[in-house]
Amino acid sequence: MSRVVIVSNRVADLEKTAQAGGVAVAIADILKQQSCLWFGWNGKLVSEPQPPPRIVKRRRGAPVVTVPLSAAEHEDYYLGYANSVLWPVFHGRLDLAKFEAGYFRAYAGVNTRFAQILKPQLRPDDVIWVHDYHFIPFALELRKLGVENPIGFFLHIPFPPAQWFLAVPEHKELARALAAYDLVGLQTKADVRNMLDYLQNHVNARIIPDGRVRAFDRIVSIESLPVGISVEDFVGTEPRAQRELEAGMMQIVGVDRLDYSKGLPQKFRAFGQFLDTFPEYRGRAVLTQIAPPSRETVDAYHDVRKQLEELSGSINGRYGELDWVPIHYIRRSVPRKRLSSVYRTSRIGLITPLRDGMNLVAKEYVASQSPADPGVLILSQFAGAAEDLHQALIINPYNIEETAKAIHTAATMGLEERRSRHDALMATITRQSAAAWGRAFLSKLSRSSAMDDAMDMYSYHARARKLRADAVGPQAETGLAQVARETKSKVRPVAAKCVRSPIS
Ligand code: GDG
């Protein structure tokens, strides 16, 4: 099987247990299944140009090639274009976007530089899988360097409606860059609809008969491929039930990077409203919110942190007692192996993003429940996960009263209903596991590029037929010989690829 070259912003150290961030978690699962090389930023900043990096073999996990950023690249590419333009716009926060001159140049520059560094490491039969919004132009940069390998892209965050995407001054450059991939994978069907709407109505793209999209003189597949979790990492732990909690206390859990897209202030307000409307739960319910900080130097992240400190202080001050603090707010990362027991001891999983590509925490919460006595998932309609997890209590996080009532519904739900909802949710989560996601993406990528080659073969044959019809004598002989040579060099790799991935 060919090697998969994974490209992502951060190359996380899998030997460290306490790591937050859905992209690293999803990639960790691909690395378990495939022979891989992992390429990206090592998290360091340097002031001097560095010698070309070498492959480093890790004791556990895949070999990696990592590259540092300069301070200016970190400022303008990472904090700037990626996290102050693309992240807020794609999450519907145009008010937070900073369209500063120079951000896009830095973003394009890092993609060019990283592509140049990766190119010498590539083998002819590698399959390249690029992750997330930091690297949209990566395939285009590789193609400019002559790389013809199959290249796929997966966007972990939502693709916005066309009207928001059009607000990005460089929307056309981004769309052109997306067309350089063989496959673009998105989290949901709604994301696919948004992308097709933009491509068809704003850059003249067309859907061709096999379902792929022709845009900017290239053909690309656009598919919804919902990311999943490694279910077995969460099920089967000791049923610690409520032992860790004081008797009779109902725990509600939230685990979210401290990000304005996660709807944390709305969650705290809804819990306050719940205590207000259902006073019988005062002294008996606690919201445990784990919120490891991220991107702290971006102003908007600082603001949401301040807001949460004020809200938790005010709710704890208003309702708390000497022996009961309503909101247990932990602003740091907890080790991964502790998460499933926190999920399992929680009667309710409360997930309230205002917009989220998927939300793996929703799936982890469900997978951790004891099937005999499961808790209830309350899930925002704006998380990608809500497209398939119909048996959760689906809420609008902006509607504080509705969320407060949903907490009450979950708290009073009978065992039979909890079990039946949990069984159905588990079936979906198991079907859409991380391993299934990785397999589906790679198989679609290899089919998609095989279809391209098949189309190339078709056009060579068409040329040969036309030559035969048009030309006579030695001219036709020379032309036919040339077509035959080109066709042969195309046919061999295509045949090899089709053997690896038959087109059904
Ligand atoms: C992006 C998209 C999409 C969280 N806190 C701790 C911790 N985590 C782990 C969780 C989970 C992951 O981080 C978070 O994943 P999410 O999916 O919830 O969110 P994002 O980080 O925003 O991820 C998202 C995802 O990519 C995958 O495609 O679903 O929409 O935004 O696995 O458990 N892990 C540890 N300690 C913590 O304190 N160890």
C-alpha cells in the first residue's frame, strides 16, 4: 500500500497525553491505520533561516518532518490570515475578522515555502492528504513544482455560506487553490451545498456527469465525509458511575477549547437559567466545564476568557453555598485518559457551539456512557455532528430558555428513553468511526485521481482516432507513434492504480 503523507499545521507529539484539538486527535487515528509521513509546523519560532529538515523517526507513531516558522510568519500567517480571517469568517464571525494588508501574502508565502520543503521528500506513489484551513493553497503550490501525485484536502471547520465566503477579499484565489486538489472532503452535506453554491454561482464551476466539479480548468471531487472518533478508546471503562461525585449530585459536562465558536457564555447562562427556573436542582447539579486555552494572543480569545470568568463568578456568587459551587470551571487541559471517566460520571453532556465543523466531544461523550444507564447528550443544531446525531436533544444555543428546559428534560428522562437514544447514537458513531473516515477519504481520493487518469486516456484515444481520420502518409505515422508513446506512459500507472483501487 502506498505511503500517506499527512500535511497539517501542527505536528503533535503523540507521546504527550494532554493534548487538546480535534485535528490532532483525528490525524492520530489515521497514523494508527496506515504507513505515513507527517509534515507540518513544529510549534517553534526562529529568527535565522534553518537548514532543510530531515525525517525524524519517533519511538511511537509515524516518522515526521517538521519546520519552524519565523516570528513574522507566525504573526501574519498563523495568528493573522489563518486565525483572524479564515477561522472567524468560516465560523460566521465576520465582525471579528481582521482583513489586514499583508496577511494573505504571508499565508501564500508559508504555503509556497512548506511545499518547497516537502517536495524532495515525496515518492512517486505517495498519496498526499492535506488538513485544514491553514493549507488551502498547498496542492496548487505542489502542482507548480510538478507534483502529479493524488492530493486530497479535508476541511475540519465548516465551509461558510457563499455570502460570508465572498467577504474574504481573496475568495477567488482560495477557490482556485481548492480546485488543484483531486478530492476536497467536508464535514457535512450542508458544507458541500455551501461550497457548490459558491463555486457554481460565483466562479462559473460546473458539475460534470460523474458528479465531480469542473472549476478553473481542473476537475475535483467534493464530498461530505464526517470525521469520527476511535470508539474503542472510550467504551468499556470501569462503570465508575457517580462514585467520584458526592451522592445525589448530578454532573453536567462540557469539554471545549476556549474558543468563541464554542458558545461557552451561552452555556453558562443557560445553566444559570436552569438553576433559576428549576430551584429544586440548587445544591444538586454541577456544571463541570473543561476549557483548555488556545490562541491566547488573539484579542477575541482574550475577550471570551474574560467573559467566562465574569459569568462563572457571577453565577457561583449568586447561587453557590458553603458546600456547593454550581460551576466547576477548569481553564486548562486534562490528560486524555481522564476524559472518558469524566464523561461517564456525567448525567448530561452539554455541547453548545454557535458553529462547529463536527465536534468530536459530542461523540466521545456518547461512546463513554454505560449502555445500562447512559447519560443524555444535549447538542447544538449548529455543530456538524447534529446532522447525523438525531437522537441527541437538539437545541438552539442562542435560545437560553430552550437550553435550560433541555437540561431539565435530560435530568428527568427515564431509563428506557435514555437507553433507546443511546443505542441509536452509538450505532451512528460506530459506523462513522475515525478508522472508517480515514478509509473512506483515502479510497475516494484514489478513485478520484484514477478517474482523472481514465479521462486522460480517453482523450489520448480520441486524438489517435482523429489523427487516423485526418492525416495520411508519413505524417500520420509520426503522429500515431507519438500518441502511442504518450498513451503507453499513461496506461501503466493508471492500470496499477486501478488494481489498488478498482472503480465499481
Ligand atoms: C476541529 C474542529 C472538528 C479537548 N479538551 C481537552 C482535550 N480535548 C480534545 C477532545 C476532542 C478534541 O480535543 C476537540 O475536538 P472538537 O471536535 O470538539 O473541536 P476542535 O478542537 O475545535 O476541532 C471541529 C475537529 O477539528 C475534527 O475534525 O470536529 O469542528 O473545530 O478530542 O477530547 N483533550 C485532552 N485534554 C483536554 O483538556 N487530552
